[in-house]
Amino acid sequence: MKPFQPLAWLVLSLMLCGIGAAESFGAELNLKAQLIWGSEEPLKDTKCPVVEGALAEKLKKVFKWKHYYEVKKADVAAPADKPKRHTMSDKCQIELQSFGKADVEVKIFGEGKHLRTVRQPIPPGEMLVLAGDDKNDTAWFVVLTNTSK
Amino acid sequence: MNSDLEIQAYLDNELTSAQARQVALRMDKDADAERLFRELRAVKKALAEAEPEHKLTEPREFYFAQIVQRIDRAEALAAEQRVEVPWWRRAIAPIAGVAAVSAVAFLLARTATPTTNFAQETGPRTHESGAITFRSHADGMTIVWIDGQKE
């Protein structure tokens, strides 16, 4: 056996390992973030658009609230190297970090306080919804949708 | 020690002087013990006499020297046939094997979809302190309800 052949296989294998390692250790993930407010009764004095369509149906299927309003919508990024904070409203912030293969860690802050850290894969086309109740029998929802294909 | 074993040991000169004296005294008084001793002695003598004698064709020293010579020759031959391989060449095969397996594992992991870890059914999934996680596979949605808004 020629001495070059084992070396060539070794180099090729190490290159493939490096590529695989880079892939699994994370790439930035692009998400659509929506802050939504849910209410039992329709809100008359709000400028927020009503959430309609498939998202509204999904939320109504799970939650008791009948009316949903979009407070803010933004395209956000979950970087791989360090977490990035995004402001959804005066009282709501989220911090995102990607860990590869659509695995995302989300830290949610309400009125400056850290409420929860959630780590969850969000496959392309799917969504992660963080939710909690608010005063006057309303609720807040942070919907993160993986918009990659 | 068992009395029969003591008699066997006495026959084989494996007892101390004091023990041997005691056994001899017992055999003087005990006819069964004395009979056992005689039987054991007869068996020992018969075995010794019946062992076939193997006669060497050459003197003992010469025979042994031949054995030593054959061993030395075999060792020298084995040393000649052993080829000195550099350490880095010896390490190539196992390292290449490990690297190849790792590469395949990474490539397979890349093609796996994250949804394989999800529960398939709709319904309550986990209940941690302060949060309930709920997965709807049909709707492609994972919900984390934060209870009391505190972690």
C-alpha cells in the first residue's frame, strides 16, 4: 500500500469532522417574533391590529381568549456565538441564542425581571409560543416562528 | 487434621518430630490406624516401582543443551522478522478509522430532523416548577405557559 493513501484518507476524514463540528455547534437562526395580547372581550381603544388567519386559529384552539391583537412584529436573529436581546415592548424583552439545528434558547424578561429561560428546537415553519396571564383576565404571548426553509 | 491425613503425612515425612511421635504412638495402640499405614505404604511403593523409566538416547547434559539451542534459534528468528515501523505510521490506521467514523456520525446528525425529539401526541407534555410545556405536533407549535410569571 502506498504511504500517501492512508494520509489522504486521514486528512479527508479530519476535514469532514471539522465541517460537521462547525455545523453542529451552531449557525445563526432567523425568526419572526410577535408580541400578541389576548383578551376575552374585543378591545375598542387599541391601535394594535387583530391577529387573524392560521395563527389566530391555533391560539384559539389552545387558549380560552377569543380575541388576539398584535402589539409588535419583528424579524429577529438568534446568533450562535452569544445571546442577543430584542425589545418587544416597554415591558417585554427577549434574549435569543442559537445552538445549532434550530435549537434556540429564549430568555424572557417582563418589566425588567427575568421570567423564564426556555430552550427548544423550532423546526423550520414551526413556532414556539411563550405565554402568561396579565391583569384584567388578559394574556400575553410571544410567538417565535422559524422562517427558514 | 484428620487422623487418616495425619497417617498419610507421617508416611510422606511431612510432620514435625512431635507430631510424628504422636502418630506413631497412636498406630501402636490402634490396629486400624496401623493397617491404614501399611496399605498406604504398599500403594506408595507400588506406584514408585511401576513408573516407567524413560531412557534418553544421549547424555542428559547434551539433551538439555539441544533444547536451549533450539529456543535461542527461535528467538533470533523472531527478532529478525520483526520490522521496525515508525510510531506515526502505526498510529495512522486507528486515527483514520476514528476520524472516518466521526465524520459519518456528524453527517448523519446533520440530516436528522429536530422533530424526532418531539412527542407526537397533542397534550400536556411537561410541568416544571412555574411553567407548563405543551406540544401540538399537528399545529407545529410548542407552547410554554409561564405560571405566575416567576421562575
